[in-house]
Amino acid sequence: MSGNDAVVEGAIRAGVECYFGYPITPQNEIIAGMAARLPGLGRAFLQSESELAAISMVHGAAAAGKRAMTTSSSPGISLMQEGISYIAGTRLPVVIVNVQRGGPGLGNIAAAQGDYFQATRGGGNGDYHVIVLAPDCAQEMLDLTFQAFDLADQYRTPVMILSDGRIGQTMEPVELRDPPAKKRVEKPWALTGAKGRPGHYLCSLLLPVPELAEHNRLLQKTYREIERREPRGEAYQTADAGVVFIGYGTCARIAREATDILRDEGLKAGMFRPITLWPFPNKKLVAALPKAKALVVAEMSTGQLLQDVRLATSDKLPIEFVGYTGGEAPTVKELVAIGRKLLQKPRNGNGRKK
Amino acid sequence: MIATEKKVFARTPVLTPKMTHYCPGCGHGIVHRLVAEAIEHYGLRERMVCVAPVGCSVLAYKYIDVDMSEAAHGRAPAVATGIKRARPELFVMTYQGDGDLAAIGTAEIVHAANRGENISVIFVNNAVYGMTGGQMAPTTLLGQKTKTSPAGRAEKLEGPPIKVSEMLSTLDGPSYIARVTVNKPANIRKAKQAILTAFGRQLDGKGFSLVEVLSPCPTYWRLPPQKAAEAVENWMMKTFPLGVYKDKEAADGKRAEG
């Protein structure tokens, strides 16, 4: 099945109770899948009048204590930033999937990764983060959807699955497993009708300065806890690697293939892919570079992931940057050529060096 | 002879004992009370959620003791839709001003109404943006001077005021739409009837209901409270006539609210 179809399966198995969305390519299989499946399961599906409305409907359903999600693609996700900021400020658990396409603006419908900064730096107004998960195959579209709902409930935060049109559209085998049995997080804060208690007010509005400051410190405390406990990444063939490719999603797959080809040639290449883009797995990345003399950052954007890699590695290693945009992507051949060049002459001035 | 004390007026228990922040002569306090009385009338307090807007009534949650959710400016009908679809057993209402509902939130209100979403909307129209300091609203009257229409709203520049009740009544979705006002006791009683009817429609599963309440804003109309109350009648109602604009049940000859 396609990665988009896997999101539908994952969400249903994770117990999504309410889905609201607005059509946009290349994620239309998700909204169509939800429309086909949810009503029969007695769960809520509604096509909204816009992405602004979709995220606000998700806001309402999450405030009512239900597992709620929406999905979209880049321009639609931009519209949702308003609601995501409110949801983060209100501390509501929701799941958002961004099947990225080319931008800026209407761009095109080809796979791209240009929304990395938007996703990992908050995206809307104010000082907040959302947890960002990056699947690299249809199976992970399913598995990370499970995790997204659990993380959202656990930390009372929006969680975004940052995919791209290629991962969303590619058909590949998926094991339709169920999420591990877990006790659902209680939601005593939810709006359920104020039976035998004072009314709850769920909001991001805190006019007195000390109250908003205190609230934001609480958010930051949660973010520090997430940074401690949740960074995820995959290191592949890195223990002895002199050159390590770094990419997420589609680029991670290209990098993995390049690594295999170089290993077949006897060259010590490795690959690291962040699975959480926020929190970025800084320590896991550094631990994957014991022998690395150079890094190759590959992305379908023009230097966004690159910044996090430079921060994580304190700019101590030379980095060869491969960035494409507008729907173009790095090729395996190109990464192999770069790897070969670096591994044969790792310190002859290629790439950036301090 | 000493008469036994008879209590003739009391605070509605659904209202909190807090003093409101509203200006003298503002209609919000009265509308809050009518909403609270309607909540009490139907016994809704423990099975409802109200969605608060952005604008002067953004602090309504401090005054009405029910479960409440915030919404981004204009998005209250979408948040209410999310709550209603998630928990259809709850009574769900929004409380919105004219900037919220008739400018930034036009898409949300039109589509909630058109879906016949089973929610109730209290739409307070005072023809001005109060919270931000008296700017032009979508419902600002022609010739009305505001901070952003200092020469008076001109049809050629800004278009005429939007008539929400009339506009939404062209849709087939809504069950009940009425325009009322709270400028004097007789009108307040009629406003309460309209709110009871609107709430009743949702409780009967009949779908979308909206009550537009013309409300004086003495502060930004630059009038003393009494004059502002009179201006609702002499000035505002000429553009926004009171009345029931949509009533699907009356068309079927059913249900009279009391």
C-alpha cells in the first residue's frame, strides 16, 4: 500500500476518533481513506471548508478529550499554523501529518522537504514546539502514527508527522500490525460538560504577564523533558565509517543505498537519519560519528536540516552539502560519487572545513 | 405592617459572582445573563460547552460557569463543530462578536450554517470593533465614524454593512435565525425568547440556530448609555431590522418555544 494509505491504517489502529481535513495533493489518499473508513466505525469524519477550519475542528475535538487528527500538504499546513499555535498554547494533544510538496507558495505537487524549519521551529506565532516525526517508508507511516498519538497524549502537545510526497505515494509492503497495548492517558482536563465541578476553560489566553510567563515556563519544562527522553534516530553502518551521510525521509533512503554501494566497494561509508526532527537527536548523531572525518548532508531543501547537523556537531567536521529544491532530489549515483571522493581523499579541501 | 421579604431578583447561578469588565451601557452583560438563564432553563450547565470568541467577550469564561473552549479569531464555529462531532451528547454553543463572525470568520459561520451543524450561535452585533479600540467592523453602518473610517463608512470605499441574518437565511441548512436587541426591557424579553427557541432547536436535533443581538456600544459610538440604547432603535435597526429570518419549524407549523 502507499504511505498515505498506511497513515489511515495506523490512525484507525491507534484509535483516532475524529478526523477533519481539506483536500490537497499529494495527500488525498488519506482524506479519502478516512472518509471511506471512519463513519462505518462510528467515528467522526468531516471535510472542512478550509485548513483553517480543519485544524480548528481538530482543536475542538481534542479539547473534548478525543483522539483527533488532520492531514495536509505544505500550503495547507501553512494555513494550519494559526490553529497549531493555539493548540500548543492550550496544551492539547493532536496529530498532524504534512505530506510535503514543493514550495514556496503553491509551488508544485512533487515531493520536497522545504517545510523543515516551519515544522521544527514551531511554525506559528509564539514560543513553542511540536514533536516532529520523520518516516522514511510506508511501514513507518503506520508505526509513527501510533507513536504520534501516544506522544501527543503523554505530553499534551501537537505531534507532526513530516513526510513527503514520495513517501506518501510510493507503494510498498506494509505489515498491518496493531500498536502495542498501552494504557490510555487520562484526560481530566477535557471539556465533557461541567458535571459536579466548576467549568473548565481551555485556552492560550493569559493576559496578566506573570501568568503567561509561568505558563510558557511550563511549556518549556515539557519541551526540555521531551528533549531528554524522546530523541530518536537510526545509525546505519556508522561504527567505523569515515564518511556519514545524513538525511531524513526520502533522502535517508537514497543515503542508505549509497552507503551499501560504497560498502560493496570496500569504502567505509555510513548513514544516520534523524527520526525525530524535533527534538533533534544531537547525542545520537554525535555518538554515530566515532570515526567520521566528513559528513554529507542530503536534503530536498536548501540548507535546513544542515543547520541542525552543524549545531549538533558543533561545526567540528567538514560537511559536504547536497541540497535540491522544487521537487528535485539527490541521486544515489551522486552521493556515491561524493562518498568515493571523500573516502579516497578525505582532507583535501572539499566541503566546508573549520 | 411589615410585609414578608420576597426575593424578586437574584443572580443566575450559572453566572459567576465576578464583576464584568464591560463598559457602562454595553449589551454584553445583558446577553450573558440571557444566555445563562437559557442554560438554566434547559438544565444545560453540566452537559454543555461554550466556545468563546476573540473580542470584547473574550473573557466571557470568567462570567459564565460552564465548560469553555477558546477559538482563534473567527474559528469558533469550527471549534464548536469539532466538539459537537466528538461529543454529540453535549449542547454546544458559540458566543461571537461582529468582527469575529462577520469578517475574519465568515467562511466558518457560513459553512457551519450550511451544514446545519447542530450548534447554537449567539452573535452580538455592535457595529464596531470594541476590544481593539473602535475600528470599523463589517457591520459598521454607512456614515458611521470609527478609528479606521474617520470620515464615516463610505459605500464606495468599504461597501455597505453585512447583514448576517439575512445572508445566512438564504441557506437551506439553518433551522432558526432571528435578529433581536437588548436596548430596552420589552426587547430583552423577546431576545430571551429567541435564545430559548434557538437552544431548543439544538436540543431537538433540528440543527443550526443563530440569534443576532443588536447591542449598544456607548464607548465607541461616542454616546452616553441611554442615548446609545435609543440609537439602537433610531439608527441601527434601520439597517438591521429585527425579526425571525429563518424558521424551518414554523414553516412546518411545529414547536412554539416558551
